[in-house]
Amino acid sequence: MSDHQRGVRHVEHAMGTVFSFDIRDASTAAIESALDAAVAWLHRVDEVFSTYRSDSAISRLARGAIGLGDCPPEVHEVLALCVQTRRATNGWFSHTPDGRLDPSGLVKGWAVERAWQILQEAGAHNTCVNGGGDIQLSGESAPGVPWRVGIAHPLHPGELCTIVTGHNLAIATSGTAERGAHILSPHRGAPADGPASLTVVGRRLTLTDAYATAAFAMGGRARSWLDHLDGFEGFAMMRDGRSWQTRGFPGRGDLQVVGGTVG
């Protein structure tokens, strides 16, 4: 087995979900150190942004216990990104969807992208970082072999509805199969009436994840919006079992495949 095939794998529980690191480069001291730093970063994000922790900066800010000037710089960065994304999506993404401060729709993708960047800077160029199904990947899964990421079928547990193939991609899926109707429509203040699931593919996960949330909230408007959005593609599985995908989506739809999700 070559060094490229050996790599490093790690699973970490943080932010209320499971993060997996799949590094296909040979292990080095720099990569091992970067992995430790990436894991520490995820726990730092949880400490600052968890809406389930009363002592987090975002929870204290939301209830008025502190002001924005009292928050760490990460909060300023994330809230600025949220404002930019709200404008870019005509309000379909919001960090205050029900009137309360909650940037969770952007934070996880932002955290995964930053963890991936830490590894990139240490020389881990063939890497997949998966945060609860939102994925940032780069390079190859093996020499000459692109990454293949299976998207779970929301209507048929254990099956895949499509497979995304590529080398340098971010992949985010929004839906109700895992967490129920947790995505609110900012324009209605009620659960979004979106498809069974909607996957967006881009280059970097921060915006890809936020755009997946926005597109899901759009419902029937999502396909046209994604078709005209430079640098992003989409795939949706509808509640009646039909599916659609944008013209450049890097995958294969209508699959009946049982098995693993990343290769």
C-alpha cells in the first residue's frame, strides 16, 4: 500500500454532530499537528456559537447579556457573512429567521471549511472533511481517482439518490429526513415547504451550506435560482419521488445504490 493510500482518519463529536476527517496524504508531523488544531477549532466554534449552551457568546448576545463589542472576532466574521448571504439570497437565508439570533445555518459550513483550510496549509491536499453530511473535499481519493460522495435518499433509508464526483468540491444537503422540519422560511416565519432534500455543490462550504439552506427555504423557486447562480449547482429529491438537477450538477441521479457514502 502506498503512502498516498494509507493516510489519516479521525472521527470527532462536536457541535451536536459527528465530524470525520479522511486524509489520503501520507501522515507527517505537520499533518498530525494540523489535525489536532482542526479538532480544537471545532470545539472552539461550539463554545462560541452553540445556541444550546447558555454560556456561549452567541447565546449571551442573543439575550442581551453582552454587546457585539464584547464578542470574540469569530462572531463579527460570521455575522458579517450572514448579512452578505442574506442580501445575496434576497432574504431566503436569514440568521434571524424567527426574530431570534441564530447563525447556525452558516456556522457549520464555515467551521468545516476552516478546519479543512488548516489541513491544507499543513500539506494535506487530498482530504475530505465531513461535518454531519456537509462536506469540503480536495484532491483525490487515490492517485488518479476522484472523490465519490453518495447523497442519502430522503425517502428510502439505506439508499442513495445521487453520487457527486469531483476533485475540489463543497457539498451541502438540506432536508427534513434527519431533523424534521427545522428550516424556517424567513419570509413566512414558519417551517419551509421545501423538497424532501436539496443538495448544493460549490467550491467552498461556507456559502454552499448557506445556499443549500436558502434554496430549501425557497421551495419551487430554488431550481431557477440555482440555474442562474454562478459557481453552484443543485439536485433535489421531491416528496413524490421525482428529482431535478441543474445543468452542470456533477453527479448521477435516480440511483438505487446501497452502501457507503464516501470513496
